[in-house]
Amino acid sequence: MVRSLNGRTIVRLALVGVAAASLGACAKKAQPAYPTTTTPPVAQQPQTPLPPSGPGDVGTAQTGALPGSQQDFVVNVGDRVYFDTDQHDVRADAEPILAAQAAWLRRYPSVNVRIEGNADERGTREYNLALGARRANAVRDFLVGQGLESSRIATISFGKEQPIDPGSGEDAWQRNRNARTAIVSGAR
Amino acid sequence: MRIKAFVAALAAALGALAAVLPSPAAAQLSVTRGDVNPMAVAVPSFAGGQVGADISQVIAANLQRSGLFRPLDPASFIEKDLSAAVQPRFADWKTINAQALVNGQVTVDGNRLRVDFRLWDVYREQQLLGLQFTSSPENWRRVAHKISDAVYERLSGEKGYFDTRVVFVAESGGRGKTVKRLAIMDQDGANPSYLTGGESIVMTPRFSPTSQEITYMALRPDSATVYLYNLQSGRRESLGSFQGMVFAPRFSPDGGKVIFSVERGGNSDLYVMNLSSRTSTRLTTDPGIDVSGSFSPDGSRIAFTSDRAGSPQVYVMGADGSGARRISSGGGSYTTPVWSPTGEFIAFTKQTGGQFHIGVMKPDGSDERLLTTSYLDEGPTWAPNGRVLMFSRETPGGAPKLWMVDVTGRILQPMPYPGAGSDPAWSPLLN
């Protein structure tokens, strides 16, 4: 095929027939249109994680939290228990907290809760979702074992997506391996 | 070196690399010290003004990033102002040791962009390719990617991967309060845009191997949902509601099914849904965690992560859930198996000794090779030609970034996208 594009020396150009044909076909529909729901970034903050609470918080509060309120539960009972690396067994140090949670929930029978399982960053995303679910269910099973109706307790896993400690290191990982008992309804 | 000789030498070198890497512990160092000389290519500015210069720069950057090519410094070029219509002065290109030359010409006529390009073997003084692309002017980057793919395929003998896109999780806001939005961009980091607004935690987007459709998981305080999202129509639909948490979706090779995990009572098992009938089948029933299902390219087998024997390991079973067999055998844990598009390898994330690695092994578990080592590497995705992997890398306390490594482990580099991102998923070649 002989072509002259701009009047300079003409050379023999072996235009690949098949390729040219297919490209010609593609060229007419080569406009990529990918609708996007949001183009400009809009800064949105997720819900602020609650400050860590744990064994040390139990019974140390000097607040006037309304009995039966979420604050009462968080401050005077403790809403979070912790786990060992890669484990989902309820630790001995978590049992008194969960027993206190169960007692509090028996006292306020209209309260429903959701157990949120969490994992540290030392694992991959999908596996840690499954691991967090195991932890949430271990807490749920413990509470049910304390006489709570399972219908009052939902579970979810946040995997490693919602660390309460943004640091990297054993201390942060330890805090981030937890299950939080969140009150979803019925509190004062 | 002649081009064909070069390609043969390259193939031999890559084969040798694979052959001398029996030990996972030594793999990373050995591979990254592998010695393959990239082919010297000259990509002078295409004639036709700024868009011509821009197109040649995108092509040169693509070829450079592949690691198989070494674009020469334009300042060294002797012949200037080439036309796509004339034969280049080969002696000028031999002098600067260019083995291949890519030149072209751009013509913009109203709303029509035409690009003529030629690929030349400098030493044989032969044209290897002569093609013409037409498109609209704002599409110039895609034309550059298509030319890159044509050059890559002609010189390496393998399909290219440049006219592709990557969907990923764009992260912002800092650790502990990170906003995670689904986003999409070209494989070279250009044209990023958001697909979701950050109202829920999104993760694990995966491309359909056959269409411009993705599946991903959205996590809210009270629910976990897997979605199908058509990128062309913008239509989004839930995979359905399940009793329990649903997560870790991935398409089958024909795009007709999605494999995913459902968690009930703390136990996660694998399910597969036929997308046309919307019927689901449970594939695993053991009390261990079974996640991260990934089909073989022929659809006959499934690789997945299970901790049924203690620590997380990679297993392979039939597509009907039969005959599960553990294939990972080294120390440490193995997660996120992803079957390569060629079927040759399964990529994975390995965690051992406080470090994370991206690695590959044969589907029978043999020939394990670790391609990367860092504080936290995770979640590989394959380029459609099976030559390059993208993954996310995190430093202690830092935001995750997208990285790329080729399957030999020789070419490790950050993805040219400046923002924080994780969970990359590579598209098939665009049409």
C-alpha cells in the first residue's frame, strides 16, 4: 500500500489489513463512558469510634450516668473485651466484663445490642472479616450462656477496618483485637 | 541485538529465573537481582503538535513500566521531526543503539483524532507494524494505550495490558477514621474517579473477566452487602440478602457466577450464585473459616483460604466443592489466593516472621516463589496477560499505596497514582 501523508518521500508501508479493519471497527465506539456517581471528592467523616474502654474502666467511673443509659453501660460496665492474636476464645479477663454486661442487660430487658468483632492489621482483609465475626459470636455465645435471649443480640464484623488505636505495634494490635457490645435500642 | 534474538534471550532468561528459585526464603533476593536487559526503544514525539508529544510520552511510560523495555532519552535522538510516511534514517537510530523505533503522526480534524503509527526493527531496517487509529480527541490516552499494547505484543509475543483500568478502594482521612470509597482509574493512574460516596466501608472490588462490571462488598454498622455494579450503565444491585454476613465476592471466568462467603454463627463458608437464575449453592460445610474463593480460568476448580487445619492456608477443590486439598506447604499463613488468567499460577499473600509477602505458586502447590517482602503487602490482582501483579502495601502507621510487581519479582515499583489505595482489581482488556 502506497500512502503519502505529507508530500515527503513515499515508501511502501505494509498496513496490516486485518488489524486495520478491526481497529477501524473499534475506533467508532472507542469512547469510554463510565458514569460515576460522585466525581468531586467530598470529605466525609465516618462515625467517630468510641474511645477505648476496657477492664481498667470497670467501676472506676465518677460520673452521674443515668442508670440504664448507654453512658451507664459504657462507663460502669465496659463495652469492649479483648482477644489474643488469631484467637476468638473469650479470655479469662473478659469473663467478668461480659458477666457484668449480661447482668446489666438483664436489668434493662428492653435493650438490644450488636456485638462488633474487630481484628488487628496483621492479617488480610477478607480473613480478618471472618475472624472478627468469630469473636463477635464468641461474645454472643457467652452472653446467651448467661441467660440472655439470642434475639436481643445481633453480630457483625468490621474486620480490620475500624481500629480503635491507629498505631502500629503490639500495644495497638492488642487494643484492636476486640469485640464491642454496642447498644442499638432500648437504652434510656 | 536483533529483536527476535532479544525476545528469545528474554524468554530464556525468564525461564532461568524461574528454574533457579527453589527456596521461598531466598526467592525475593534472587529474583530482584535477576539480570534481564530491557530492550532499548526510541519513542520520538509523534508529529502533530502537543497531542503527538503527549501520546508518545504515554507510550514510552507504559513500555518503561513493563520492565521489558528501556525507552531512550529523546535528547540523544539524531533524526528529528520524523514523519510516519517516510522510512526513518536507520543509521541514526543504530548510532544511539535503539533496537526498535516507534514513530507516528497525529491529525485532528474537528472532533476526529487520527493517529498513524509505525513500529520499526532498526537493525533489520524493517517495518514491524503500521496501524491507524481514529477516535475522538479527548480519547487520546486510550489511543496511546492501544498503540502500547500493539508494540508490546509485536515485540514480546504476549498480549499487552495497557488499555485496561483498575478499580480499587481509595482511602482518605487517616487511620482509625478512614473513609473508603470505590474508585476507578486507568492502569497508569490517569483519570481517577470515585464510584461511591464514602457512606459505607467498601472493600474487595473485583472485575468481571468478560465485561465492564464489578462486584464488591459494602459494610455498614448493621449489615454487609455484596453488590454488582455495571460501570457502563451505572446500575447497581445487591446480590441478595442472606442470613448472616456476606463478603469476599469474585466472578467466575465466564462472568456468569459469583463466588462469595457467608458467615453464620461465626462460621464462614463458600457459596456460589448463578447470576442468571439467582440460585445459590453452598460449597463448603466444615467448621473452619472458608473465604477468598477464586476460580481457575477454565472454571473447573476453585482456590480458597481455609483455617480448617489451624492456620489459614490455600486449598484447591472442584468447582462443585468436591475434593478439597491443601496446596500451601510452607511455614506461616497463606491467604487471598487468586488464579492467574493463564492458569499457570496462583498468587497469594503470605504472612510469616512478622513480614508479609506477595507470592506465586503452581496450582498443585509446587514452585512457590515470593515476589515481595514488607511490613504489610496484601491482595494481589493479575494484569489480564498474567505478567504483572498489582497489590497494596502499607508501612507502619502509614496509608496503603498501590504497587506493582512482575511475575518474576524483578520489577517492583509503586503504581503511578499518588493517592492512598487498597484492594486493586485489574480489568480485562477493553474493547
